[in-house]
Amino acid sequence: MAEAERAPRPLLELCHITKSFQAVQALRGVSLALPAGEVHALAGENGAGKSTVVRIIGGEHQPDSGVIVLRGEPVRLSSPLQARRHGIAVIHQEPVQFPDLSAAENVFMGRQPLRAGRRIDREAMNRRAAELFERLGVPLDPTRPTRGLSIADQQIIEIAKALSGKADVIVMDEPTAALSAVEAERLFTVARGLAGQGAALLFISHRLEEVYALCDRVTVLRDGALVTSASTGEIDRDTLVRRMVGRAVDHLFPEREPGSGPEALVVRGLNRAGAFHDVSFTVRSGEIVGLAGLVGSGRSELARAIFGVDGRDSGTVMVNGVLLPAANPRGAIDRGLALVPEDRREQGLVPELSIERNASLARLGAVSRHGIVSRSSERATARRWGERLRMTVGRFTDAAATLSGGNQQKLVLGKWLATEPSVLIVDEPTRGIDIAAKVEVHSELSRLAAEGLAVLLISSELPEVLGMADRVLVMHEGRITADLPRERATEETVMRAATGTVDAA
Amino acid sequence: MGEELGPGRQLTRALVRWETALIVLCVLVFVLGAVSTAGFADRDNIGFLLVDYTEVALLALALLPIVLTGEIDLSVASVLGFCSALTGALWDAGMSFEAIVPVVLLTGAVLGAVNATLVVGLGLPSLAVTIGTLGLYRGLAYVVLGDRAVTGFPESYRPLATAVVPGTFLPLPTLAVAGCAALAAVVVHATPLGRSLYAIGLGKRTARFSGIRVGRIKSGAYVVSGALAAVASVVYTLRYNSARADNGSGLELVAVAAVLLGGVSIFGGRGTVAGVVTALLLMAGLRNLLFLNDVTNEIQNVINGLLLIVSVLVPVVTDLVSTRGRRRGAVRRPTEIR
Amino acid sequence: MTWRRRPLSGRELGIVFALLVLVAVTTAVNPAFLGAQGLHDLFLNASILTLLAVGQTLLVITRNIDLSVGSTMGLTAFLSGQIYVADHDTPVIAVLVAGIAMGAVCGAVNGALVAAAKVPALVVTLGTLYVFRGLDYGWASLTGTRQVNADQMSGQFLAFGSGSVLGVPRLTLIAIVVLVAVNYVLRTMRSGRELYAIGSNPHAARLAGIPAGKRILAVFVVSGALVGLAGVLHAAYFGTINASVGSGEELAVVAAVVVGGVAIFGGSGTAMGAALGALLLTTITGALPILGVPALWQRAVDGAALLLSISLDRAVMARLASRLRRERNARHG
């Protein structure tokens, strides 16, 4: 590696890392170099292998082959502790903390400053934590428990942890996903400061504007392989997107006439303290309405309350003119509402149950005769929707966990379509699935709308919302701040409404 | 991520293996007993060993749905104790047995409903709640009856708990247990309710998102559990012709052991009625065999305790062995490359 | 609102308050309750439960539980008796060491199954509850020694159990020393704080590199040793031992711990709280007969106290959560 002398020697280098999980090849020979003082972006679609890279650097996974070089020395990072001892810190999207312990203890766990007799020096610990928080510009009380802190504040604690451990390789795994614009900007300031002091940062994001705003260099992964690595000054946005997606982004979304049927879903004055306020909107049958907003703006909470998984404080929901009972999912299903929830594994599927049992979970009554579940009718349901959604299935008796992410998502979709709803709410329907499956989900949604289904599409991916929706609702801090027809919905108008910088439009 | 999860077929195969192993063990115990111990295989003795496990079997069937949903009920034997004490107190007070039985069954259901309120209504951990009601109900049994024993229950009813089906050696209570087990098998394995139990145990949130009434089903399981424990108390009281506050104390362990040995996962969502029934037969046979060979009750408790531990240990160990095999394979590859 | 550490938490102050009310009412009914002898007995009885509760606290903080405490205590108490049957002149210290060692071994068995085999502590210790008790009875019937009486033990041993130093019962002193030591470790040693970390969030503890398995095993051993100590002290204090000593004690211990404010799902609570819980429950037991309630109510009271405490905890948590949400909303708005 003698020719690398031109650039400063990287703090951390990954050389030809491969990693597979059973049948899935997650990384195929990925190489990456992180020099001191640089913020490096790792971009790629969901499932491209970004998380695996993070976990390997963080010592949570070990590579099958390839070498990790730290400050010029090959190292084995066999545990998170080892990685930390080598000066590597990972800040997760949703930090894992000890909710019962104080902020200072969370920062210093396992490395608390000691006094004589191996006693923890509480004063010193609190003082140093306070100093760190001060330096990061967030004056948290070091003695308060972390339970109930916002995600942004928890990330600050994680960064303080990294700083206190003298970490100089800092990995941030989609840290801004749940942050407001102000919080994200604050984080960027901190990140630039760290790089300025000689740390090497790896920043994972799929928000391109953030990549350009913060990072010096960007590496793109696709299907576990490295596609491009370039300075952010040398690669333009369109090229970057093309590299990430692997083809032109045009024609990604199916063409469709906007729906104009009768009002199928009518929400009036819905409130839930701490989640959303005074939400009213309608969705017509045959219409796809997008619901955009930052994570934490109350979108998913709204969907859950409409469906009845969560309660609501006031307001009404009507499906085809019939009022839905509050906090009663069964009642909602029986009246023609379906919700494809945001978390496939925790809310959509029972991964250990078979595919056919998952498919009939929301309509057990319908596949039963005289109170006994009919296996043949159960299987018929699974088969019918499996075929329609073009699922790749070995056997319907296999556990749902054996399916790929895309097929799992199709299974959840099929499970809900089998209830024959007239209104379908889909929350992040394409998160973490591959492009082909994504396209199929999109075309299925527009086919369903064309057949007269009313669809409320919640998504963090703006292109998806803009490409699919006839009308876009935008949420900001629990309120609907914009209702934009397709012609007026652009990245800019939506983002302005989502960040609360909306004018009286 | 689910990459670590083994394919479902392997899972089913492992479960099938577990139940096969149980059946083999069970047959082994009975064959061994018949060969080694005089009197074991006698019709009367078989009848006795079956009827002797009536209450445990009822408690185990009461526990099964609760454990399937991922919860626990350690208070079942205390419900039995309280119901038995109440039977004694009411009988002592001159109430007719016909009137006592419905009162006791209702009481059992109410005690179950108290558990349900604390676990489902208030969202408290079922382990802590039922350790508490284990003490509370047993304590209340002493409050109701003190430490005396009430005997002399009507001769006309006692045969219900002791007699055999005419012409066979099958005791009536065993027949009733078999009926309960058959009913449980249908409900658990073939009805929407049963499907819901498994779904709740394996994915509570998904179950809720799928319109399954999680709270109502769990509450119902606790109420049924209380009522079944009350049925067990009636059998117990009649069988021993004695109502005491300490009746059935410690049976919660035997019931939990039978459920877990039967292949039901303590984390919920896995297990079959057939497995539990086989485990009950195995334990009943073993108990009788040891009894005939003059092994004391205390040593039998040791064996029950060990069975409980082994039943949770075996799946863990097999799992460990199989993943270690996988991991070793994964480790070897890079070494070969080098 | 400040989060600063106070000498006693709100929960602990609450217990102290309940204690004071209970003692005042009971003394009003019968002034002997607060007499020298009454107080002496109260503290003696509370001492043994305190030792058990302090050990259990360590476990519960790490999200574990030991239901086999009563059996382990019975086994070690019986061991003390057996030692004196074998050799009437065994020095007290030898019996103490033997009892503690046996308790530690029982704890190690539980700990190994929980930490290494990853079997839930509930199931393991429910099993060993019966295994240890069965061994106790088996040992009794094997040796034909159903009961060991005071006259079979050495006078020294009995004097150790009932003696006082400067008017304070020796058992109470031992319990206080243990309590102070455990409290110290939990508050100011890294390993102590790591126990809270393990219970608060096991996944985060793993990421922080805390050797959870090792710590949990150690905690089971220490807790077992404390139970062993309690067993020997029980033998020395009561002077009569059979194989049923400590039956059902797990309920009182778990109740004391939970009443004392240790969260059953780990991560929070103090040994001090558990000790106060033990004192409160013992005082209730002592006060029941004086207040005209039959002693038979004790189990019911323990169970009810446990249920009341966890319900109270839940209510407090719900209020805290809504307060935090309000604070956050206020900060945003």
C-alpha cells in the first residue's frame, strides 16, 4: 500500500470484507478507508449492506473474510467492547441506554472515574459529564435518569460516551432519522467539530441533502458491493441516486388516473395527547393519499389511533359512512379498514408462525367453519394472495421468518388485502426491501387504487410519496400542516411543511 | 435481523422429536415398571396412578393456555387450597354439598379474575402477581378455615372422585380429565381462539395489530384457570374426604413441571396438548413406580424439580450444540482462505 | 425538579412512615410491643429476613429471582444441626463457614443454570426449590435425624445466636454489617453499578462490554452465601431444627424486596429499601396478634403487601411517564 502516501494514512481501513448470513450475502468484498479529520458518508438503499458495515466496525459481527486495519495495524474486533477499546464508537439510530441510570452513569458505565479504594468518584463523574454535555452544546443534567429523554438527547449521551472514551473513529448510523431539523443541524455542528479535532467519522444516511451538507466523501453500496467512492464535490446528486438504485429513477412509479370516488375514510377532529392534535382529512375510494412528515411527527401514531390499536382522546373516524369504535382493531377490520404497520417483524408478522397461518391471522373467523379453523381454506387464502402479489415461497408451511424482506412485506400486504378492506393504510410499505419488490408493491398499490380501494400511504421516502400519491398530507409536530394536490407537491413544499417553515399556503 | 433464525421446518421437526422422546420415555417407564415391580401393571394400580394425578392434570390444563400466551400462573394450587378450605367452611356451616359446588366454582373463577385484573388490567408482571396471589390465596384459605380439617363429606358424592367406570379400571375422574384434555386439544389446536393463543405468545404486538383481542383472551385464560383449579379442589376434597387450608400446596410446581416437560415453551407460543398429556402420564407412572419401591415423597419432589429444570435445559443445550456447529463451520472458512 | 440523590428515597421514607404509624398504633393497644424485649425480638426476627432480602435484592436488580431461598436456608440450617450431632464441640466459626459455603454452592448451581444455560431464573429456582428441599428431607431420613434440639448443640453456638453486643442483638449487628457492605458495593463500586446496568437493559449492557454472565453467576453465589449465613443464624437463634425450616419463606423474601421498592424487572432499587421492607413485614407479623388478628393471616398479608407494592409502583411509573411527556412537550412548545 505504498502508493497511498499521497493522502494522510487512514485511521481505519476495511479491506475486501465479505459477510454472509446463511443464504444471504450481505457484503461482497467491501473496502473503505476513513482518514482522520474527514466525514465520510456511506450511502445506499435499505438492504444494501450499510448496517452490516456498521456492525462489523462496531465489533458486533465478525467478517467472514477480509482485514480490518486500524492505525496501520490489522485488528480483530471480536466484541463491541474490543471495538470500543480500540477507540471506535458507534452511535445508533435509536441509542441503547440504561433507562434507570443517570445520564452521567450512561456515559461512563464500566469506566467510571475512581477514587482511592476503587470507589466511584461521583462528583468527578457528574462534573466531567456536565463538561462533555456543555462542549456538545446541550446542557443535560448529568444526574437525571435517561428514561424519557428524547432521541436527540440520547444521541448526545452516546456522543459524550464516545468522546469520554477518547474514540477517534465515530460511526453514526442514520442518526438524523428521528430528529427535527434543528436537532439535526445541532448534530452536524457537533460532527464537524469532532472531525476538526482529528476524528474520522462515518455517517450513514439516505437523505442526500445531508450527505452533501455534511460529508467530504461518499461511498455507495448496492447489494452488498461497493459501487462508487468519490468526493462529494465530484459526484452530483443524480449520479449518486443512479449509483444507489442501479438504474435511472424515472418510470419507477406507475402512471394512474387520480381517484375521485366517494369519501371512504373520513377523519374528523382526532386528538391524542402527546401524539397529534385536531387532525381532520378524507380519503376517497380509488385515491392514494400520501402522508409525509419527519419520523416522530405523529404519522404512525395517527395511523394506529385511526385503526384502534391506540386509543384516542376525541374525534371520529368513519369508513364508508360508518363510525369506527375507538381502540378496537377488530371493530375497524370488520368495518373495512386495514393497516399494514410500519414494523414488519414486530407488528405485521409473527415470524415464527408459518406463512399460511400469518396470512389468516387477521381473519381467523373467515377461515373457520363451525368454530373450527379450516386448514384448506387457510392455505387457499395464502396461495391466492401469494400468487397475486408474486411472492417467492418455498412452502406455505415454512415459518414467515424464512422469507426475504420483500416477500415478508408482500405477506403482510396479502394478509391485510385478504380481509377485503375498502380502506387501506400502509405505513412505510417499502422500508428495507429490495428494488424489485418495491416496484411490485408500488404497482400493486396503484392497481388496488384503480380497483376502488382508498389508500393512505405513510412514508419517510419523499420520492415514494411524490411518485405515488394523488394528494399529499404533511404532518409536523402532531398537526397536519399542508394538504397539497399532486401538482403542487414537490420536495421543497413538502419539506417546508414537514419542518414547520410553512407559509400561509 | 432474522438471519439467525432457523428454518421453520427444523423447528417443527425438533418439536416432533421432543414429543416422540416423551412418548418413548413414557413407554419405557411403564414397561420398566411392569417388568421390575410386582403389582405395578395391575389394573387397580394403573387406575390408582391415573386417579392420583387428577388434580395435577387439571391444574396443568389450566396453566397451558396461560403459558401459551407467554404468561404464568403460580397461584393455581393456592386457588385449589382456598376453594377446598371454603368447601370445608361452608360444609361446616351446614350448607348442602349441591349448593357448595357452584359457589366454589364461581369462587375459583373470581380468584382467576383477580389475577386477570392485576395482570391484564393493571399490566403488572404475571410472575410477581401470581407469586403474590399464591401467598394471598393460601393465606386466605387459613383465614377461612384455620388449621383444622373438615371431613365427612356425603358418601353419595365421594364415588364421583374415586369410583371407576363400570366394567373397566378407568377411574371416573380420569375420564373427566381425558374429556377436558380432548376439549383443550380442539380449542388450542383447531379454533381461532387457539390460533390466537399461539399468536399472542409469539408476537403480542402483531396479534394486537391483527385485531386479536389480546387482553380479553388473556383474562379469559386466567378465569378458566381459576375455575379449573376449583374443579380440581372439589375432586381433591372428595377424594381425600378432607378439606384443609393446605390442600394441594406445592402442586403448582408439579403442574408447571408437567407443562414445561410437555414441550410448552415458558416464553409462550410453543407446545401441544398431546405433549402435556404425555408428560402427565410419564410423571404419574414414575411417581407410582417410585412409590411402590418405597421412595419417599421428598425424593419424588427432587425428581419433579429436576424434571422441570431438565425440560427447559434440554432445548437450550440442543440449540447451543447446533449453533456451535454452525458457528464452527463459519469460522473455518476464513482460515482456509488464509 | 432535581434528580439529586437523597439519603433515603421517597419510597424508603414511605416505608419508614408506615413503620412509625404501625408501631404507634400497636403500642397504643399494647405498650409492651415497644418494650425492651419486644423491640429486641422484633429486630432479631427482622435480621434473618433482612439477610435473605438483601441477597435477593442483588438478584432482582439484575432481572433475576431466586425462589429457592427458603429451601437453601432450610438446608444450611439443617447442616448446622447435623454438624453438632456429629461433633458437639464444633467451633462456631466452622459452622458459619460450612453454612455459608453450602449456601454459596446452592447459589452456584442456580447461577450456573441461569448464566451459562440461559434458562430463566424463575424456572430454575422453582425447580431447585423442590430439589434442595427434597435433599434436606432425604438427608434427614437417611441419617435418621428428624430433628435437632437445643441440647444437642453447643452452648457457645446458642449463645452466639441469642447474644447481644452493647444491648444490640448480635444477629442484628451481622445483618447491619451485611446491609452496609452490600449498599456500599451497589452504590460506589463499578461492579455494583454494572448490576443495575444489566437489569436496566441487558442489550445495552452487552454493548457496553459488561460480562453479564459472570456477574449474574457471582450474584447468585453471593446471594446463596447470604442465605447460607441466614440458615446458620436461624439454627443458632431458634435452637430447634428440622427439615422444614424456611418452607414458604420465598414469599416473604420476594414481598420484602418488592415492598422495599426494588423493581421486579430489574434496574432499580436499593438494599436499604429491601431491608426496610423486611423490617416492615416483620413488624406487621409481630403486630398482628396484638391487634387481634390471628397469626394465620401472615401469608395473606405478605401476599397482599406484594400485590399492593407492585400496583403502587405501576401507578408511580405511570405518573412519572406522563410527567416526562409533559416536560418534553413543554420544552418543544
